[in-house]
Amino acid sequence: MECALGTEKAWTIGQDVRSIKGKSKVAPELVALNIPPSRASVALRATSNSSKTQKNLLAQSAMSFSGKQTAHARPANPANHRRMLFAASCAASLLTLILTVAAAQLPLFDSSPKILLSPGTGPATFSLRRTLASAVLRWDAFHFAHIAKEGYVYEHEWAFFPGVPSLMRALGALLRVPTASVGSPQQLSWEDVLVGGVLGSMLSVHSVLTLYDLTLELLGSPSVALLASMLSLLPSSPATLRVAGYTEAFFAWCSYLGMLYCARQQWLFAAFSFMVAATSRSNGISLAGFILWGLVAEPSFRHRRVNLGSTLYAVVLSAMVVSPFVYLQYSAYRVFCMGDWKPAPWCDSLLPSIYSYAQSKYWNVGFLRYWTPEQLPNFLLGAPPLALLLAYTLHYSHAALIPRLRALSTPSPVSGNSNKPQSEARATASPFVHPALAPHAIHALLMCLLLLFASHTQIVLRFAATMPCTYWAAAWLLVERPALGRWWVGWSVVWGAVSCVLWGAFLPPA
């Protein structure tokens, strides 16, 4: 269902931008969309036999992109979009859950979940809680669930942040209250925390709505906001985003909310949202870049000077975002480096960090360490989202960011609209190179380079599922390069289903 809706909307917007009736001149609708004449000519030749319906759709899109309304065009209703997205997101989560649980009944590559969640010596009876727990106990979920039950016990567990285990523990305890009996053990079971993680993953439903609000706030186009949000129903890692007790749902919700606050210039709320997101992932510290961009870089571009007060405020808020990472490292330092026993090897480092040490020792993470022939299949698995993000961010850099940076070296205009340089005006010809997307494009590009050269590259499947830029890039493909866009939608549908089966059967990728 999500595929059909997403593809239909993409085709509608593609037709909005390209279809036109007539051959001899550029239509006013294309002018309203700021489409250059050369591209308009291509659109005219490609769609010379457009129908009256397509022309009406074009007029509606012109109204949506340019903010102009006509007597014959009904404006898009964001409230209706939100209701539709909520229903579609709930359906996507339910479908992902059903497929994952069904796949978990296949023979498992690793039988640990069945051993750990064994019903014991009594008669085997069906248990919904055990079925759900057994379906999501895969890969890193072992670490998250153990931390939720026991706290940090082993050295390698310090590579995982406490945000999601804390949420699993809280929701697991809440779910246990109605079924708790007098004399029952107080410690939460594996089933409790794992089902709590399933419940926590429902945050992904609201993330779709937050993505819609964020896109609408940045671009002002309900059509683009709806398209990007519908594409987010086809993530590159549906099991970890919508079902399992992983970091994806929690991180996406908190980071999207912080980005929305940034777009509204509510910086304190943004910093708090990013700080909460950083309790679940190490790369949460990179979210401070959105605050630095909004308070320091963007005003500097517009006014060509740095405001000291705003800069100091940005530094304080960025320290809030980084504080969870720093606190975790300090807590580990007290445990491993300040006791009466021999300090751990990493304690004598210039910047002692158990996170970097554990990632290097237990997962062999480091610059180019993953570039071995044995890992070629994992590179291929991660290639589609990595290629999409790199293509879009490089396109954005060439079309919008670099011209804007070059404009800084030119003298300020004596008169006219000095707050909107010519390069920025050119960037608004397409909503996908809007100046407001600059920090998102930079963030996505840096994450791609990190994943490509200094990480397990296939986890881009999980990272991409939590970045708004992924879905803006997919919308960009569908609107401006429809053939490639349809390939992306097809890959998303097929890979989404296959990845759920692989996850349920405890098969790679992790």
C-alpha cells in the first residue's frame, strides 16, 4: 500500500513539474515554478500531448511550490496529509511486525533467542509476549536488552549508549504492572525489556508526521512534504526502525524534533531534543552542527559578520548536545581507571574514551579497516542508500552551497535585496536545492564519508533510515529523474521485504 501511494504521489509531482499542453512557448505555470527555459523546453517536447487533467495538476503544483493560489486550484490541506500519513505509518509498522514475526518462525542462523527465551520444562503454550520477544532478539538487541536488565557489566557494552536501554526498561516495567502478582520476582525478564523495546519502536509512527512538519517548515510545499513523508514509509532498515528495540526509532524521533525546532529558531528546545537523541547514539553529537549553522553560519552568510553573543549561545547549546557522550566516557573512566586495580589500556590516552577503544577492539572499527575483499558483499548491500545520499549531497553542494560560498568573496551590493544574493535566488529554482537544506546536506555528506571510510559500511542501511535527507533525496530523484526514482522505489520495496525476512531468520546484515 505504501509503495502504491508513494509512487502515485511521485508521478503526480513529476507530472506537475514536467507536463504541459502545447509546443510553441513556455507555459506560465513553468515560469511560476522558476523552471529554466532549457528545462522547460525539454518538458514541452516530452509531454506535448498532455491531457487537461495533467495541466490542472501542473497548476496545483505551481500554487504549492510558489505559494500562489488560483480560483481553479484547491490548496493542499496539511491536516488531511497528516491524517493520511498517520494511517499509512500505522499500517507500515503493522505490516513490518507481521512479516518479521512470520520470518522468525524460519530456522534461525543462530539459535540463541530460542535458548535464552526457552519456556522451561513445562508444557509448551503459546505466548504473545514470548513470540514478540523472540522475533526481535537479534544482533545488537542482545546488548541493549542486557544493559536494560543488568546495567553495564562487560567492557564491550560501553560502546552502546544508555538512552534506548533506559526506555526499554521503563516500558518493560510499565507493561509488567498489570500482570505482576504478589511474590513475583522484581527483576525484569528478557521478555519484559524486549517487548518494551517493541513498544518504544512505535515512535517511528510519529516520526513520519514530524518529517512532514519539518519539510513543510523548510520548503513551504505540502506536495514535497507529503512525497518525502510517504517515501519514509519505505526505509532501508524497516525491522530496526519500526519493530526492534534498536536506536533508530528513538533517535529519528528526537533528531527530527530537534531539526524542526531549529527550523522554527527555537534553539533551546532544539538543543534539548538533540541532547536526548545523543543519549542513544554516538553520532548524536554531530547534531550540534545544526545549532551552530543556524546561530553562527547562516547569520554570517546573510549579514557577512559574526555575532559574538549568538556564537557564545551556540557554544553553550552545543555543549548540552555533547554532554551525554562526555558523561558516558567520564562514568567509564571512573569504573575502569580510578579503582585499586590495574587501569584499562585506554586510560592513559590523551583523550581517554572507552567508546573509541571498544569500537576498535571488539568491532575493528577504524580508518579503512573495513576495506578488505571479504567485506565486498557488505559494501554492495549498503551501496544503494550510500549512492543516493552521495549523489544528492554532491548535487546540492554544486548547485547551491558552493555558489553561495563563492558569493561571500564578492563585494556586498550597495542597493537592492542584499539579504538574498543571486546564487541563493538561483537555488530556489528547485525546492531540493533550497538554502534551508544546507545543514542537512552537509550533515548527510559527512555521515556518508564516515560510514564509507571508517565504519562498517553496511550500517548505512540503518543510518539512512533516520536521516531526513534520505527521503528528500529520493523525492528529488522521483521529481527530477523519474526513471531513477522508480528504480529507487522498487529497490526500497523489495529490499524492505527481504531485509525483514533476513532479520527474522537472524541472517546478515546486522
